[in-house]
Amino acid sequence: MTRLRWPNWLRRDLVLLFVQRALRSLTQAYLIVIVPIYFARLGFSAVAIGVLFTASAISSALLTAAVGLLADRYGRKLFLILLSLLTALGGLVFALSSNFLILLLAAAVSTVGRGGGAGSGGAWGPFFPAEQALLAEQAGEQNRTAVFSVVSFVGVLAGAIGSLIALVPTALLNWLGLSLVAGDRLLFALTAGLGIVMAIVVLPVRERALTEPPSAGPKGRLVPLSPQTVNLVLRFATTNFTTGLAVGFLGPLLVYWFHARYGVDAAAIGTLFFVINLATAPSYLTAPRLARMLGAVNTVVITRALSVVLLALQVLMPTYLLAAALYLARMIVNTLSNPVRQSYVMGIVEPRERASAAGLSSLPSQVAGSASPALAGYLMQTVSLNLPIVLAAFFQLINTLLYYLFFRHIHPSEEKEAGGWPDDGPP
């Protein structure tokens, strides 16, 4: 009988970070389904839902930038704990109130209902810069892409379970006669509890003290990043701006698009997202091998180009099953690039500047994504239900072209050490 062998890089601290990612992905998976439909059940319009997500996106942008700038100085683990507690607070408010302004404020503070969607593995929002830097520190250079792939794999499997949890309100209605709104509120209460557990899980993680952190100047003043990191951050910021526009048009209102276009409910969409999470899980484990074969940049560019084509075709589908099948195919292709892209950022910047680089480079994505949900809601309600999906495909195409233009000659350390990926010059 063959014994199960764990990878030699799998240590306790990585396991704890994997557990926290799993819990976060689980909550995001059901919240991204039930939040927009919950607001629709309360009688709010598509524009109101878009405004809610816009407020959440603006807050997420500010929090992401703050975490990126401060985590390298005060510790990445500290911010993972604080953000987990904010998630708990947001879930509690959603469970107790139906006032739009109060919910708007709670969503903004906690980013409840925001997430990368099915198949994203939970790599999204203010948690991102602190978690990515901490994972890279624990992984080491040669194992970094494998670690990022496994944490995404863990996240997407947990997301599959979370997608099934989105079916709970419908099940409670059928079995106990409990209203759908009451069922949604039970899940918000669950979010509050899981947020507390997320904070507790990460407490034992050991973090190395960073010597001469980039943000620590004399008497605590902030000092600039290194010129090379600034150059890279500007490039990532430019590409991420177009990503933010695409995500803003697609992500927050995609559930509403399925609901309005095909008349499906949260149970059907939750089932779809469950299937997507299961189907995309193997892609994350395939990503490191694909990156070794094609190179990190080529892997990102090729998979995103295919994703653009599939997304553009989605609006042409006449039935929900066909649209769902195409979206499933698109997510399988798209997820191949996620861990590779995340590992690539960590691999080409100085270790002591990783959280700052992750936070600052993702800020334009957050800013761009903050305005587009409200605009997407307006376009869906007044112009065309399909127009935001088409715009999302267009901006993702621009992102793909820019990514290739900016990074085709810049290779991470593990590719240069392997030989055959020469660096064609400084970034």
C-alpha cells in the first residue's frame, strides 16, 4: 500500500495560512451569491446593488493600499487578523439590519459580498498583499509557485463547499417554511462566526522580522521603494487598472445577470459555482508545470486570451445551461493564470518590499473596480443587460496585450536559475 507523502515544504505555518484561506474562500463563495440576490429580495434595484458594490470596492481599494504600505512595517500577520475581525463585524451587521445605509456602511468597512467569484480561490481584496507576502516568505523561491498553486487549490475546494452553502436558504424554505430573507441572515451570522475563527487560526503563524523595511524611515517616516520596484509597480498598476475595469463590470453583478437574463435563483447559481469550483481545482495544480513549460508571462497571456474569447461568446448563449457551460469553460482556462501571476509578482520584487508592491500595484485595480459596478448596474437597467459583460471582455483583452508588452522580457529568479530564460535587461 502506497503511503501518502506530503511535500517537504509543507510546514505548520503554511498549513495555518491554508486553513485561513479556506475559511475566507468558503465565506466569499456563498456571500457573492446571496448578497446581490438578498438585496433584490429586499426590493432594491440594480442601481442600488451597483452602488453598494461601488462603496465596497472603494473601501477595499483604500484598505488594500493601507495594508500594502503598512504590512511590511508592522507585520503581515497583524493585518490578516484585523481584516478577519472586520469580516466578522460585517457579517454581524448584515444579520441584524435591513436598512440600506447601514448595510452600505457595513459592506464598505468589511467588503462583505466582494470576492473574485467562483474559481478564484479567495485571492482577492485587502487580505491579498499581506497574505501573498507571508506565503512567499514561508515558501522560498523554488517552491513559491507550487505553494501559490496549492493555496489556490485549497481555496477553490473550500469555495465549492461555500457555493453549496448558498443553497441553505432555499432548503430551509422548502423544509421548514423559513423565509428566504431569514435564511440569508442565518448565513450572515455564520460569516460573523467564521471571521472570528479566521483571526484565531492565523495567531500562531511565525513571521520573520524584516530588517530595514522599505516603509521605515527616520522616526517612522515613510521612504520610497527602490527604483526597480517602483518601475515594476507602475507596470503592474497599469495592467491591473484594466483588470479592475473588467472585474468591476463582470464580478459583482454576474450573479444578478444570470438571475435577470435567465430567471434562475440563488440555488441554481450556487450549484453552478459549486461545479465551477470543483472543475477549476485541478487547474491550480497544473499551473506550476505549465509555467515551467511556457514561462510565467506566456502562461498568463495565453490563458487570458482564451478567457476573453469565451467571455465574449457568453452573451450570445440563448439558454442558461449553455451560458453556464461557457462560463465554466472560461473559468477553467482563467484559473490557470492566477497562481502563476501571483507568484510572478512575488518573484521579481525584493522580499522586503513584497507586501508594499502587492498593495500598491493592485490599488489601480481596486480603484477602477470601484466605479464600474455602479455603471454596470446603470447600463444593465437602462441600456442593455449584456453590455457590461461585453465591456468586461474588452478590458480583459486590453489587459492581456499590456501584460505581454510590459513583462515579456522580465523573468523571475527560478526561471533564470533553471537556465534558458535569460533576462533581456533590467525592468
